[in-house]
Amino acid sequence: MLTMTSTLERAARTFGARPAIADARTSSTWAEHTSRVRRAAAILQSHGLQPGDRFAVMGLNSHLYSEILHAGYWAGLVPVPINHRLAPPEIRQIVDDAGCKLLAHCNAFAKVLATPELARLKLQPLNLESDYERRLTQTEPLAAHDARPDDLALLLFTGGTTGRSKGVCLSHGNIVSNAMQVALAMRATQDDRFLHAAPMFHAADLLGNAFTLVGGSHAYLPTFSGDGALAALRDRQVTVAMLAPTMIIMILQQPNLANYDLASLRLIFYGSSPIDAAWVRRAMTAFPGVDLQHNYGLTETSPILTAVDPAEVRAIFAGGNEAILLSAGRPLAGVDLTIRDDDGNDLAPGEVGEVVVRGPNVAMGYFNRPDETAAAFRDGWFHTGDMGRLDDNGLLFLVDRKKDMVITGGENVYTTEVEAAIYLHPNVQEAAVIGVPDEKYGEALFAVVVPVPGKAISIDDIVEHCRGRIGAYKIPRRGDIVTELPKSAMGKILKNELRRIYAGRETKF
Amino acid sequence: MLTMTSTLERAARTFGARPAIADARTSSTWAEHTSRVRRAAAILQSHGLQPGDRFAVMGLNSHLYSEILHAGYWAGLVPVPINHRLAPPEIRQIVDDAGCKLLAHCNAFAKVLATPELARLKLQPLNLESDYERRLTQTEPLAAHDARPDDLALLLFTGGTTGRSKGVCLSHGNIVSNAMQVALAMRATQDDRFLHAAPMFHAADLLGNAFTLVGGSHAYLPTFSGDGALAALRDRQVTVAMLAPTMIIMILQQPNLANYDLASLRLIFYGSSPIDAAWVRRAMTAFPGVDLQHNYGLTETSPILTAVDPAEVRAIFAGGNEAILLSAGRPLAGVDLTIRDDDGNDLAPGEVGEVVVRGPNVAMGYFNRPDETAAAFRDGWFHTGDMGRLDDNGLLFLVDRKKDMVITGGENVYTTEVEAAIYLHPNVQEAAVIGVPDEKYGEALFAVVVPVPGKAISIDDIVEHCRGRIGAYKIPRRGDIVTELPKSAMGKILKNELRRIYAGRETKF
């Protein structure tokens, strides 16, 4: 069945003697891993949790994180992974909203429970690194809760990029369907080893389930660093990693990159934010023989919707079309994807509109938010809030978040297009373009730019640089030069935050 | 979405310019093929068919067969493929049972409509080889019926091996789920070309949908012959074929086998009845570099449940375990498979019981047969009627059909085990073992044997040969030597038919 329980049970029965986890900290077979999960499920139950109950999880990436998620599924409970970079009041809001009764955590986050915000929620603590191993050995395994594909499996709160967090309800069927879709797109096999490099509280980590499905194995990177990732890729003989573009850039910036033997690596799956084609080319050169597969997805789609066929990327070297590097690829099997205008009409290839999708991986809705659910999930279609277009070959090109689009003097401006032009300036390290209120034009374009360390740049330089590259009405005339941009855990620039900062501020230019 | 409509629409949009059909008769891209399907759907609708209506299909394998099935899905209709080897009264029973309003057919079967049995059903004829092309060009394409994954998509009547035909109700979700499961197991890609070698009225043909899902292409073999199959594999540059064991044997018996350049072929998927390991070894030698992947499935499971990992078969050459050749493999992703006794208890590895399954590919039930549906589909599990065991590594070994098992003197005898022993006699070409009524033992074992052409064999020879190879109580003491065994369209020996023939007959031995 398309449930997490069934997926794990099958892995134990089908691939029992094969490696499940091959980590610096521990290694186990699928039989051993499943045996631990079954006993961890009994521990959760011993805390008084009943099928359907939610519990929070806070931890660095590790096999324990995976274990406690699966233990939750096994017992019919609903794990709620928490972004540990949030402040205590934000964590309190999520834990409260989800109605969590327990917090499973690693040592690193034991203190969070003691903060005044969380203390008053009276959560039961379950420290996965203290007394847990002893309890595991002394606990009898639990029989699996017989979950159905339509049962709620996981509550994932979306990050800070879209205002107040909403809990996305993912069913067992959602997660396993996407695992199948991703396994097909990645051509996952039991010989694969997946590195959990992105934080495990993030939807991107669901990709790992594709490898559980086919009997591959897992390795975990507790916290991300360029050299740490390289060492893990080499030492754990990783074949596939999901990396955010900022992670790829950090790896490529390691001075001793060439010293790492990454012979096992076959595929880097990347997404979540745009990356300059030059970086992709640099990665292709640094990792010869490794496929780079760009994807696009959202928490609400469990998470992957589209992916590029690696063969088309490889074809660039044989004179193929380099435009593929800018594309998010094509819908995965089972995903219906269309581009619609604000009146719900399907648009023709080349026309820009909202990306609207349906499929077995589309979430059930938002937890306890009927209005927001009704607004986004309409007539069986999920409205992503992303603006994009399809080309004649069915390739998706994203142009902007719908709410990041700026309307200035009656013209729609996609800020990512403006940013792409600014990025071409050699002294620009990072850039974000937002709309700020403007008396004359309704909104005006505003650029926030981080210069390359040691280099100087001004907004005038930017204006000059953009002239001729993009239409005059797309050129930001105002802006700010800063040393850092606010970012989410996956490296997404937080434009909401920038809008808040610059909304009322008088700026010089 | 997990619908056939969505699958075809995605193929047209995603792989539009790539080949869909590459056949001796025609070739078309996914865009062209889908355009034809949309107009064929309009033709079906012009005959007065409404969403939910059934129509019969009778044809030799061809792109037209595929086209009319997809046209049915597109219009929200339910195709009912007919086994054209059945006699008119049997066809009448199926068409009547399904309530078909129209029969789409190729030239070869135009006469069937005129038989008295079918004439009185007053079916509308739709000849796909007469005036159809003109109608297609003059018809406007139909907008797709917005099918849901749980909607009935296809009615497949099970063959004559199990008594009177029953219509198996397959939903859109059933078929597409299995296409995904099979695509994963076969590692299907858009570079694959699938040869429709098995008759398209059979559930085995549903495998082709795995290649539609990933944007591969199709070729069709109108009627099977050893040299015809070899020519098609070569000329159409086929990469994957599904072959029944009898088909593999026919191909291997071609005297000029070595003259065919089959460089494109990468995978032979085979199943539906046991094949001697010696033949598999011969096939491995005849087709170096080609993977042989044994599978197991039923019409009720859309159709594939288990498959062997080709890597394990390849490993035989490196000293791996040859027992894998006798196994049906492991459950596909999303399939729960267990072995149960008659009281519904799960059995341990090694113990023989009924194969019981659940998963997204398990059919909705039998058409208009609530009692038979309730008997086979219980508590969310489908009872296959096949007897088997799992080993410690999760490999399935089938031992018999439940109703083919013979109980003689209180002992369970799996007839396939007895047959395997008989097959080791050099003069035996084919053999089937059944139970016949016996006054003393309840049932007695009865062997029906086809000798190798030009060789002689007697039942005494068989008894002598089996002694020491299998337990004495498993040795058939009675039997018959014949020139041919009754078989289904997929080459399955019809034991029901043998039981009918030999039930009341006095036999000499």
C-alpha cells in the first residue's frame, strides 16, 4: 500500500540484509533499522500518544531523526518537524497550532524546552540522545498501526518566506506517491546512497523516501558546511545528494575541492531557488560524470513537481540547448501542470501565468485553516503562487513568485528577470529586487545588492549596467547596498522580510 | 493525476516531438498519436456512447488497438478487450455481461459480428480498417473527459483458465499505479521501445503503459511467430519485450537465431507460467547483455505484483545463487504481499500458503459479481488463489494454483513440483499434472504428457523416472500421452479443461 508503514515493512522484508544507514555515527541494515523503529514506536506510545496525535521533532540531521519520524508513522502518530532556526515564539506558535503533546529532540535542542515560551506548553520531552538507547533495548516492538493511504502522515510547517507558518497536511499516499515519482525521475536503485544534506525539517528531505522505496541507503550530514559535505560525499560513498544552490556554491568554493575522490557520486538533485547557469557549468566541470538535475517543488506537493531530464543537461556538451539550465524541467509522472491566468483560463505555451497543479502528491490542505485551504486548493487543483511559462517542448520556466511580481506604472515586472540582469555585473555577489510603495507608479522597483567581497558597487552602477539589457521600466532606480540578505533555512532570500524593512524607509539614491 | 487521460496528455505535452509509435505500418510522435486519439474519441462519442458506457474491442495487435483503447479512456468510456480465440458463444457471454453497445474491430474479425450469437446483440460495428481514416481526418478532436483515479477505466475478462469468464474492473488509478511500479522495476526510460508481442486483449499488455508514462515508444506484432518476433525486435530496434515462456522457447528454436542483430534489446520481461531454468540459461546465452526479468501478476493486479531484480540474475554468472531463476521475485514498490493459511493467519518464511496482496494496483472487484468480489477481495486484501512461499530474503516462490493443488491420501501435493520432476526426462516436451477423483485416496495424481517429437514415452517411464526424485506419494501412477495440451492465449496450460476431459474417463496404465 502507499503508506510509510508499508514502505518500511517492505524494505525490511525485501532488502532486510542490505544497508539502510551507512553513517559516521552508525550503520544498520533495513532489518535492524526497522527493528529500532518498531521499538521507538512503542516508546512514543508509552508516552500516552494515541493514533492521530501530533508530536514535534527538533534535531540536527541524523539517523535518529529518520528513526523517530518512521516510529511516528509506525504508531499512527503525526510527526511535526520544527525548523530549529526559528525563534522560541515562532516555535511555540507551530507547536501550539499543531497541538503537539511531545517534543522529540536531540541534545543540541534540549534548552529550547526550558524557554518560557515552550515551558508553558508542558510538552513531554523525549531526548533521543539521553537514555533513549537503553529504553530501546528494553522495549518490545510495536505492531504497525494499519494506516491508509489517505490518512494524515506528516505536518510540515512552511518556512518564513510566506508570512506566518501554515501546517501542510501530507497524507501517507502523498509522500509515497512522490517517492515513486522521484525514484522514477532519479532512476533510483538499491545501489544508491542518499546524503541528507538539507535540513531534515524541510520538505526537501522527503526525497530520501525514494531511496527507502527501492532499498537504497542513507547517510546524514548533521550541519552543512562545504568541507563537511565533501567529506561526507567521499567517506560515505554517496551516489545521490539533494543540494540547495547555496550549498553547491559553498562546495565549489572549497579550495581543496579537487583533492576529494567523489567516484561514487552520480547525481546532484538541486532546486528551491534559482542558480546562475555559470555555477551549474562550474559544477559540471568540477564533478565530471555527475548528473545535475534541476527540480521544482513545494511543501504542498510532497515536494517535487518537475525535474529536468539529466540526459538533456549532458546534451549541452554535445551542442544541445543551454536554455535547459534555466528550466525547472517537466512534470513528473502523475503530475498535471498547467499555466493559468487570474480568471482560471489555461494559457498557451510562452504565456506567463500561475503554475497550477494536481496529482497524487498534492497535499490534503492546511491544518485547521479552511479558508486558506479553500483559496489554494480549488476544484482539485493546487495554486502554487508561482508564476511561470511552458515552452513548446513542455519545459517549465519559472519567472517569479506571484506575490513577488511588481506592478509598476501598469507594467508587470518579474523580479527574477531583473535580478538575472543584475547578477551579470561582475561586482555583484547577490541581489534581490522587490516592489516598494510609490506615489506615482503604485509600486517602484527596489534593488538590494550584496557586492563581491572587496569590490564596490552603487545603485547608479546597477542602473548603468542594466541599461540595454532589460527594458527601461524594469530597471530599479532605487536600492540599497548591504553585506547580507535575510534567508530561509534552504537559502531562499526572504523577500517578505526585505519588503518589511524597506516599505516605509526613505532611501537615498 | 493517476488517470490514463492525464498520462496521455502529459506524454503529448512533455514528449510531443518524440516517437510514440515506430511500427512497420505507421510511425507517429506523441503529439500526432494523441491528436488521433482525441479524434477517435469523438468518433466513439458520435456513436451515441456516454461516459461510463462499455464497448468491445477485437483486433490483432496494432497501433489501432492502442488508439481505440486510449480513445475510450479519453471519452470516459470503458473498453472491453475481447479474446478473439474464444468461440462466438463465449464472446457473446462477455459482450452481454459487460453490456457493450459497440464493437470496435479490425478487418480480421469483421465476420464475428455476423455470427448468429453476436448478430442478435445488435452491436454497433466500428471497423478500424475501413473508412476509419477518412472519418478521423473529418472529425474534430474531443475535449478529454475529466476522469478521476477511482473511475472504472477498463473491463478485462479473465481467460479460460479459471472457468467462466469474470470481468475484472480496473480503475484509472489501478492501471497508472502499476505502470509506475513497472516503470521503476524495469527502469523504463524515454529511450525505450516496447514490443507488444503478447495479445493486446490480455492483461500483460498493460505493461506497455509504463513506457507511455516515461515517454518511450511502442511497436506492435500483429500475431506471434518466432521469426516474426525476431524480425520485429531487430527492425523496430526494440529495447524491451514482454514474452510468455512459450514465446521465448519459440524464438530460441529458430534455426537462424544467430543471424538477427538484436543490439538494441536490453530487457526481456517474462512471466505468466513457469519456465524451466535450462531455457532461461539458454536465453541468457543466446541474448548476451540482455536482462531476463521474471515477474508474477494477475489480471486483478493490473497486472504485475512481483519481479526479479535483473542484477541478481546477472550475478549467477559471477557465482550467484541460481535459485533466483525459480523465483517470481519480490513485491513491487507499493505492493503488500503476504502468505496466509486458510484461517487468514500470516505464515512464516518457508511455509506454503495462499499469496494475498494489497496495493494501488489491486482491482476494484468483478463486474456485477458481488459474491465473487466479496470472496476474493476481503478486508482490503486480494486473495490470488496462488500458493507460494517467501524465503528469508523476501523472494517469492510460487508452488501452485490453490485449486490445482491435489490432496491425495491426506497429503498436499503441488502439481508444479511434480511437473518439474517430469520435465527433467529428456523425452518430455510438455507435461501437466492434475488430480482426478479416486475412491481410495480422494484424489489421485494424473500426468498428461507430450513427448518430444520423434521420441516415445510411457507413463511407466515417467513413474520410473520420478522415483527418488520426488516422494513416492507425489508420483502420478496414472496418465495419458497426448500430442498437444489445451492452452490459453498466453500459453498457460488449461488444467480446468484437462480435469474436465479426464474426470470421468477410465484410463489404462
